[in-house]
Amino acid sequence: MMGAGKSLAGRTVSSRLGWPYLDSDEQVQRKTGSTVAQIFAERGEAAFRAEETQALAEAVTGEGPLVVSVAGGAVLSADNRRLLRRAGVVVWLRASLPLLAQRVVSGTHRPLLEGDRLERLTQLYAERRPHYQELADVAIDVDHLTPGDVADQVVAAFHAVRARAAHATAGGPNDTAPHLGGGGGA
């Protein structure tokens, strides 16, 4: 969800892992030369979502590991959910609605929050939450964490999920687990 801290956490996790970082919204803006708000105003939400899907597809099919901050609404697309499932470790930064509302109170760059922000956040969260629950390998409650703590937990969660996957692939604790390459999304 917008305001959960994905961009800051993603940049910090990227730095700690030594991996490249990509923010899907920033990628769309670079490619189109327009802000998210401009795309919504000039071409509509469907056009933004199409650009978002293309940015996500490019990110998750690239070479090597990568930390990706995925826009909160990307989960609404079945194609995006398939991409995320195949991409690597998916971490849900879970924040309470009051915290989200507090964090997104200023700025005009959030076209989906026109009107009563808390009411709109409540509606968006109700629509997206089932997808977040379905996709997330790990959920991290961020309400009482510093950005550094969030990044620490994301990195620890990534390593734990990858270790479980290596263990499952190897067939048990006495087998040698293969090296698992690839990246993860934050």
C-alpha cells in the first residue's frame, strides 16, 4: 500500500545486499516522461496499469538479483501476480490504515486518494489485502519500526525464505542444498 515505506525500505535493502534497486513507479515515470499523476490525468488508470505491468515484467525477467519496490496496486492484475510469484521472495510491508493515512496526508502525486484519504485507503486496502496475503512469502508489520529495522527484517526474511527453499529443494537436512541464484522483490 502507498505509504507503507516500500521505496525507502527497498533502497536500504538494496544497499545492504549490494543489489540493484528498482521502483516500479519510478521506472514508469522514466519510460513515459510523465509522473504517475500526469498519466492518470491524461491517459487514465488503465494506461498507468499497462505501463506498470510492462515495468514489472522487465524488472523480474532481468539478469541477476534485484530489489524491486512494487506499486501497491500492481497486485490487482492477474498477470502481475503471476510475475511476482515467479520473481523471487515477496515481502509485504504491512501498515495500519491510520499510519498509512498519516504518511500520505500531503502531496498531490497520489491520484487514487482524491477526497477523503482515510476512506479511500480503507477501500483500496480492502480490495488489495487478499492479494497481498496470497502473494507474500513474508509479512512485516511496520507500524512501530524504524526504516532501518524494516530493512533488517526484510533482509532476514529474504535469507530465511531462501534457506527454506534450499532445504526443500535439497530434500532434507542431510543433503547438500544447491546454490539458488536470482533476486527477490521487497
